Amino acid sequence: MRSPAADRTVGVLLPRDLPADRVLPYARRAEELGFDAVWVVEDLGFRGGIAQAAAVLASTDRIRVGIGLLPAGARNVAFAALEIASLAQLFPGRIDVTVGHGMPHWMRSVSQWPRSPLTFLREYVDALRALLRGEMLQLRGEYVHLDGVQLDRSALPDVVPDILAGVRGPKSLALSGEVADGTVLAEPVAPEYARAALGHIAADRPHRLVAYNIASVDADPAAALAAARPGLEWIGEPDWHAHIAPLPFADELVALRAGCVSREEFVARMPDGWVARLAVAGTPAEARAGLDGLRAAGVTDTVLAPVGPDPLGALDSLAAVLDV
């Protein structure tokens, strides 16, 4: 079920390794160009999601900021609620928050991978939303333990932000449909994957579907595909199988990866037609058609990830998809 509140927005992803002195200019330029949102990422070893979101919100005027995603195991839910409530108070209606399991190998490396990730995420999302609403929690779950915890009235936001789940497996998608306000799908998201994910989500109330995608727009379609290609080098790895399985060329893609000695060889041998299906890439008209296909498949929020050595400069070419 689509959410009318999230009416097909187009945002951009802030690259996790963007030099620090370009982070805020990137966000401000995205706002100037008319993008609806900037999404920041929190990957282990890079920058923190909450700190980035706060800086971007403070340096812009209207653009929404999405955090994708905060691993549940990384923060006690009560203290996560403090941070999120603060952002929502200071910048009402401008923040979206995504929580998830986190990458298993990252979370195991910091001893924060639970025996039952699904149970943990369910307890976490439910407790986080309740705290943001000002509820007093006396909770003794399997993972989340709160003994009379409540946010002070002075700390409660007027607008409780959407809590989304960043997940990919069928059981996790179903859980997102039950407890979250939306689901964030990592790249690549083709229409077939979006439809398959929504089938697992099966939400019975308004539910946003946020789709990240590698993006490249150029008047020369060949140049756009060539630029997008390196951003897809990971998709042959097992963790990305869910993204690929619904595609008509899934078996061929798996066979191609098995026959290549490296990700670089794999992505170099990938047919242009596959690149065009797995990225928002091509001329402005072709890229807009790609967005239309995602919208028709149920995507409410598209997030474009720029490629190439100059992500800030790439924003101007990506903005061509906003023209109608």
C-alpha cells in the first residue's frame, strides 16, 4: 500500500567517502537544484548518520534528510530516541529515520549481532516509536529492556518522524510491513525487485518504499551507462541475490559472476542492457522513464547515488530528471 504522504519524491545519496569540506556544499547544492531529500549513510568505519543529518539539516532550509540506516545493535534504543527526538524538534517535518539489522559481518566485528535479528528489530522499532510519542515504557523483551523510561515533555517532537526499516530478506521485509512506516531498499532496485519486496512487505496501512539506485545522466547514453557500470560491481555477490533473483536475466548474471575472477571483470563484461535495468542511467528522458517504471512498481521515494570522481558536479546532471 502506497503512502500518500510520500508522493514519489526524488532524493540523492550523500556519498559516504565524500571529502569533509564538500559534504555541506553537496547538501546545499542538492537543495538549490530542487531535489526533495538528501540521504546520509552510516557504514562502519565512515561517518555517523546522526551527526551527518544534524549538520545537513542545519545548513539547509527545506530539504528533507533521511538517515539510512542506523543499525539497531549500535545504540541503546532510549539514547537513540534522545538523538532522533532532538533532530525532529529542531527541524520539524524534515527528518526520516531508518533502522535495520546492519551488515552481519560489521555487527559481528563489534560483537553486536543478536541470536534473533528479527526479534531484536521488532522490539527496537516498537520501543523507539513509543518513546518518540512520549510513552512511559516498562519493557522486558528478549533484547530491549526498559525500566520506566520516558522522554521528558520538553524533549518531545511535535512531528514524530517516520521510522523505516532498511532490510532485504523476505522475513525482514514482512516484519517491516508490520512495524515500520516504510522500507528502504539498498541498490540496485529494478521494478521487479520493488514488486517482489512489496509482496513480502504486504503492509495493511500506508507504507513508503524507498529505493536507492546508482544513477548517471548524460546526453550521450553510452557515456551514462559507462559511468554507472563501476557502481554495480558488487551485485554479483551473495548478499545481493535478493535484488537479482526477480530479474529475467538472473541466472545469466549469476553464471557470469561465477565465470569471472574478480568483481572488476564481472562488471566490465556485463551487457549494457543489464546496466540500464540495474541503474537509473541514460539520457534525461531515459532516466525519467526509469523513474516512472519504479513509481509504477510501487516506489514512493527514489534516491539517486551519483557516480564518478566528482559527486558534487554530478548533481547538476542528475537534476535533469527533475525537469518535466
